[in-house]
Amino acid sequence: MQDSTRRTFIKAGAAAIATQARPILGANDRVNIGVAGLGGRGNNHMDFYMKVPDARIVALCDVNQPALERGQAKVKRGAGNDPKGFADFHKMLEDKDVDAVSLATPNHWHALGAIWAMQAGKDVYCEKPASHNIFEGNQMVAAARKYGRMCQIGSQSRSMAHKMRAVQLLNEGVIGKVYMAKGLCYKRRKSIGRKPDEPTPLGLNWDLFLGPAPMRPFNELRFRYNWHWFWDTGNGDIGNQGVHEMDLMTWGLGKTTLPKTVFSTGGKLVYDDDQETPNTQFTSFEWADGTIGQFEVRGLLTGTEGGMVKRGGNLVANLYYGSDGWMSLDGNGFQVYKGEKDEKVMDEGRANNDDTIPHVQNFVNAVKSRKHQDLNAEIEIGARAAAICHFANISYRVGKKLTWDEKAQKFVNDNDANKMISRDYRKPYVVPEKV
């Protein structure tokens, strides 16, 4: 980025922070949404909000001009209005017509985008994982509290009726005392191959795309969906698909604190390609009371577990083990087995086909109520689920078991691990120490 452009960007940030949100909305008012990040998930966000009657998309933002133009055309076709288009996120935050921002950017932009938006008086719906590292999640919580903003994380399982019922039953003792839970992320991932660096495509602001991450030459494998598999911008599949099941694992265990210990092992097996994150990963967690959590990522060909059925070649699910039996839970329902004979005593399917729309509606409702307690996946919940995924990745990367000191908010006697709690930010894209 040229110096003049950087100065403009920083000035725009200061102006955005000074922007005040619109007056408090009434029960019948529509919430005006600005969507940022118009790739695959961003397109989903546009679809969701166009199906929520009391939401209206009034602005779109993307660093890629062709994606921005496609998004504007999509909303025009689907909703009949012409949303404003922005390449600079700060400019969208200055728009007083925008009540709330919906972030579908890559992981490394989640925290900074959310904090800037809350400082600008906007409520935030942010895709999972909440953060790219542990520090960022803490700062997002602090910003939400300081500015009184609603901040919902895209952990839509928290708004799915059958999953809510399953966790309620676990908490009520349907399988007795739950002593262990396991998250399964068996999502087939094929090799990304290798590609050389190349000139940045026309219409793409690569500097803004990288944002807080180190500057690197443009490479197609670091763009679009494959940014998930590079540590600069993503968190591997445990922080991609897996964060949903991680949240469900801890929710079913009834845990609202971080584990005391973590050990993670695995690797990028079989493939010879440019991916950095593991495609096979096994992690074990233990809480202070001895409760155990386990998590597995399998991106290669694999079987199933717990008698569950793969769907589309994938098994994305949770297993819970208690003193009286066990439960299996996935996107299609849950089953409860009891006693020494593994008798199936309950088998419930999902209530409807809606996935994320109820979660988006929950966010819109909370924007109106101004009660963060109304959010099903409020930032504290999302930040905790993300932090546990970060625990796993940090242990994997340093190659050892780690012990967490909750009071000190760091790992015990491990400088290498503690360095990964945050990151070295590329100015001016810095997540602030004080929000």
C-alpha cells in the first residue's frame, strides 16, 4: 500500500470510530446490514439476510472489485434494492445507514473487523471461528462490553432445535454424569497441489486482503477458500469446520472455562503440496475436574465411528459418554443409548431444514432488544470455542503437552507456546491492546 493510501486508511479508521450508530430501533424497524467479505460464505450471508423479513442489506464490502459487483447484482435480483459498494471497510463503517455488520472475511480479519465495527457503533455478526488467535477473542469480548454492542458468532448449531434439545438432555442427565466427549471432523479434503506466485489479479487489493497477516506475493492457493490451510490466514480444519464440533463438545460437557491441559499430534499426511496445516490431527483436553475432551480431524479417506453414517463422504459429529450410557449427535439428529446392552432409548431427527437462518434471525432480534444475553452464540461463547481450537493448534505446532494457567492467561513455562497466544501484526492492521 502506498504511504498516501495508508494515511487515508488510518484517517478513515479514526473517522469510523467516531461514527455513532443510528437511534435505537423499534420492534417493527428493519435492521440495515452491511456484509463484508463476499466469497463463498459471504454469498451465503446475502442469501440469509434476504430471507429474514426484518433485515435489509444496504451495503456490501470486498477487496475484490469483481466479487463486489457480483454481490451488488445478487442483492438487486434477490431483494430489489441497490446496496452501496465499498472496497474499504472503514468507509462502510462511516455510513450512518448501516446498523450492523456481517463479517464473512477470512479468519485473520475477524477480530479486527469486529472491533473496528463495534468501535464505530455497529453490531456484529461474525463468522466462526471468532478469532485467529486467543488474544483476539479476548479483545472482541472486551470491545462488545465496552461499546455495548451485540456480537454473534456464526456457530449456528446453537440455534438448531435438535442440537439445543440434545445438550439440554445431557445437562439434565439423560446419560448420567458426562465424563468425556469427542468431536469428529472427518471432512474429506483433497490435495491443494502446488502453484507458483504470480501477479495480483486486476481489481484485487492484495494488501487489504492480507491485512494483519505478513505481506507475501500473491498466490492463488493463498486466496479464495484455500487460505484456511495456511497459518497466516487460517487455522486448519479444526478451526474451520471443527470449531462447530468443538463448541458442541464443550457445550455438552457443560464447560464454560478453558481446559487445564492439551496435547495435540498429527500432521499433513500422504499429500505433497503447499498446505501448512495438518490434514490429520488428534487432540486430547483435560479440565481441572478431570473431565476429558477429545477431538479428531481426518481429511483423508476414513471410516466412521459410533455407528454413525457418513453423508457426502463426511462425518461431522459429536459423541458424549456418561455414567449411564452415551449419545451420538450430528446435523441430522441424535441417538441415546443406555445400559450394559447399549439399548437405543431415544432417536430424534432435526426439526427442519433451516441451518443458519434461525441463527441470523436470533442476531437481528438481539440487535432490537439490546440484550446480549439474547444471543445464542454471543462472543464469549464463540471466543471460548475458538480458543480451545487454538490450544490444539499451539500444542501441535510446539510438539508437546501444554498446561494453561487461567489466572495468568498463559501457558505454564513455555515461551514458544505463549508467543502464539497473539501474533506480530502488520501495521496499520493491528488488533489493539486497549479497545
